[in-house]
Amino acid sequence: MTSARSTRNRIAFAIIVITAIVAVLVVRLVDIQVVQADSLNQQAYSTLSVPQSIYGARGDIVDANGTVLATTVIKYTITASPVDVADFTPLDPKTGAAEALVTPVQAAAQIGAITGQTADAVYALLTADKTSSYALIIKDVSLDQYNAIKALQIPWLYYETDPQRVYPNGSVAGNLVGYMGTDSTGVVTGTGGLEAKENQCLAGSDGEQTYEKGADGVAIPNTLVVNKQPVTGGTVVTTIDSDLQYYAQQVLAQQVTATKAQWGSVVIEEVKTGKLLTVAQYPTADPNNLDATDPDYWGAIAFSSPFEPGSTFKSESAAALIDAGKATPATQVLTPYKYTAPGGSVITDSESHGDLPFTLTGVIQASSNVGISILSAMLTTQQRYDYMKKFHLGETTEVNFPGESEGILGDPNKWDEQTLYNSSFGQGVTTTAAQIASIYQTLGNGGVRMPVQLVEGCKQADGTTTEVPAAQGEQVVSASAAQQTVNMMESVVSGGYAADLLAIPGYNVAAKTGTAEVSNGQGAYGGGYLTSVAGVAPAEDPQYVVSVNLMKPVTIEDGSAAAPVFQKVMSQVLQKYRVLPSTTPPVNYPVSY
């Protein structure tokens, strides 16, 4: 009886234990499958899911005609997981049927046939460390090569996009398009020129996709999910004519080399619109190979390198005198070689001469410092300064190019007598090449200054254009004063010292030469000369401005150094844009009395 009771007790205890175990298992199962299901699924997905970025391509920079100046080329990096390298069976892409087994040795040969590597070299990379999950096979693979390798269906290969910025035209407009670099956080971004200035337009936005991998680390087919679509950057449309830019750079390079100048610049501006068609320089940088050029020339010196403009500034002074009613092209001024002002300031002309009976036109043609100084004294200091400000001197242009200089006008209340006189012939103040071109655009446009424009706008992927610059003109001097000044400049081309180098057969050309002393870096003149020519054509209805500057030429030190560049470039502009030859004779104001 006791034995039977003991047996029943043991059975009951066993049942209780089993029941308890089952209950625990049931609770655990419910906990896993119901209570923690979402959490565990997420953990499992996180373990198996592999995120990948989808590159949002950076936009292009193009010229006014759509020629690409900067673009992004996608290259690919091929890697492998050596620990997973094994035989595999590709599938027929059409039928899905299994094809012949491929060994790692065979796969290495297939890869090498596409990349140009030897089969042995590829196989060595795959087997160098069989415990590793990463091995670099090759970088900078093209899209065609990438597609060919993908078609091999090798499960233990992986692919990374490697976007590279390229500049198809090399140094043509290289000073404008700029270059790429990394910011303080290590992100690749535009760091110079338009790449930097227009980065908000150009920058794309990366997307994201994920795929699931198996326990062997190989991607599971048909598990790719795009979580966020990439956004392509916009296209920066510039006003630049790359053909003209190329031509100007070639002509300029020849003359800079021939005259042994430090550097040169050419600016071509459309008179009616203020659009910059060319901003060329030599030396200039190729963004594909910046290290080949001195960093001083990586940017655009037409915006960033101010200088005392010299006699090209006399056109602004003459326009101010006429607009203020203080002079006409026929106003007379007896002009000595050396003039001592009432306050003791001394001004001299570039060459010795007796007293000359010039008109204002003669002063412009002969480029007399003394003559323009005597006449400009009819304006007060404040009036002189106000006219300069109306021409937007002493401030950056509307382009706001990275590193752009405002130039220096100083405080007119602190100008001494010498500065007042010197400023009338372009010494004692500094300007940029872009500012000088803008002065001549204003004079050629009936006294209406148009905002200087380098970018048309940002063209988005959907075809819309945003960030379009303002194009409202501003009357600086009267139309009459502007036209009379242009007509006076015709005398420089018909009878000035560089006339033979400036004239363009069939066209009335208005231009002004300049030779400005350059500081020696110690607060005094004696550092050489900046020689220049700026002008418009045709004079009767100006369409284009060409401004040329050469810094410190050695073999020729006056405007004759820059004149051949002006003549060739302006001729090319008139021909390219099919500007009709002049049908009226040039205006011949008297140069003396």
C-alpha cells in the first residue's frame, strides 16, 4: 500500500514538473512570438540588413551654350569578402536556369579580363587573407566595366560608387569654375570659384537603400529596398562663351609670354546686359591638376586682384565732367608738361612737352595727366567721389565671386590735394578688371549701368530655373555724356600713340589705353607698370566691351603691350556675333584749339 502511494506521488510530481516545464515553454514561446515579436524581428533585420548610400549626383556647370565646364563622372570600387569566396552557380538571366559551376580561379580570370588585371593577380587578392571579410580588388572602374562585372553574378563581390569631379575643358574657364575640397567635417564640397559660390545649387542629396545578407555574408537576392531616393543637384548656367574664353586665353598667353608680364587678364562684357562672356587670365589653373599652377592663380584675378587702373580711368573722369555740366568734348585747357596745383601738388605727363592747347578730346587722345587733372579740379572732392560710387567702385560687383575685392577709394574727407588730382587719371585709387569693364559697359550703354552677371541661374532637374540674377539697370551719367565720352575715345583709335594696334577695319572702335605705375610693395612707386586697354565697339552703337590688363610687362611698358590683345579679341567678338560693320564715319571732335 505504501509502495503504491509512493508511486502515485512520484507520478504526480513528474506530471507537475512536466506541466510546469510546458507552461514555462508556452510562456516563453508567447513572449517570443507575440510580446517580443516586433523587437526581435527588428533585431534580426538589423543584423541581416545592410544599408547603402545612393549617390545624389552633383550638378554640372555649363557655359551659355550648354558646353559642360564641370561635371561628375561615377567610377566604381570593386571589393570582395575573401572569407566567403567559394564556388558558385550563376543563373541564366533570361530563363533563370542554373548555369555551369564557376570556381574562384575561373572567377578571377573573368574579373581580370574586364579590368585588365591578370587572373593570378586577382586570385592573389581573393586569397591573401581567407579570414578577412574585405579585400580591395580594383578602384576607378568605369560604368561599362562595372556592368560587365555585375553580370558575372559573383555573390562575394561588392561595389562602391566613387564620384569624381572632372573638368572636360581643362584650363578653359578653370579660373572661374573653381575646384572641390573638403570642409571642416570632412565632407567633399566646392571650395573655390563657382564650385564654392554655387554649391547650394550644385550639391545633390544622397539616398539610401538596404539589402539583406545571409549567414555567409552574401546578399540575398530580391531583398534590395530603396528607403530614400537620391536627389540630383542643379545645373549652374553661366554667361560665359567657352569658345571666346579659349580664344582670349590663347591670345593673352602669347602676349604675356612675349612681353614677360607677370600676369594678364581679358574681360569681355555684353554692353546691353552686363553679362560676362569671357573672364580670361594667364597664368590660369586646370582644376583637373591644380598642383601644376601657382596657387596665386587658382582663382579669378579679374575679381580678386585690385590695381591702380591708370589712364583707362580718364574716361570715367571725362564722363563725370560732362555729366556735371563742367566740360564738353571741345572744352579747352592749356596743358603744360608739369603742373603745380594751388596746394603745392605736382602732376606731370608721361613725356616732356611744351604747353599744348588741348581740348578735353585731345586730353583723352594724348592721355594727358595734367590736362585731366586741371579739368577735374572743377568738380569738388565729394562730386568726384560720388561719381565713382555711382559707377559702383569701392564695392564688389554683383557677381560676388569668392575672394572678390572691393578695390579702394578711401574716405573723401581724408583725401589730400594730391589724391584728388591723381584719382582723375587712375592713381591713388584701386579697381578690379571687372570694375573697369563695368565702367565701359555703362558708357557704352547710354550711361545705364547693368548689374555685372556671370551666372544665368540654377537649372533644376525638373527644368525650372531658379536663383536668376536681377537685371535692372541704373542711370549713372546721362546718355549724352556717355555717348560724347565714347566719341572722344574714338580719337584714341584714330590718332593715339597705339592707333595702328587698336584699329579694326570696317568698324568704329572707341578705346582708351592706360599705363599705371605699380607700387614697389613699400608704399612707393617703382614696381613696374600695369598696361591696359579698355574699349567698346561699334562706337555708334556699342555692343561689346573688351578690357585687357597686363601686370608688369618687361619688353613693352605702355598701352602698346595690351593693344594687340584688345584688337585681336575685339575682332573675334565682332566676327563671332556677326556684328555689322559701321556705316557711319567716326566722330571727329577737335583735339586742339
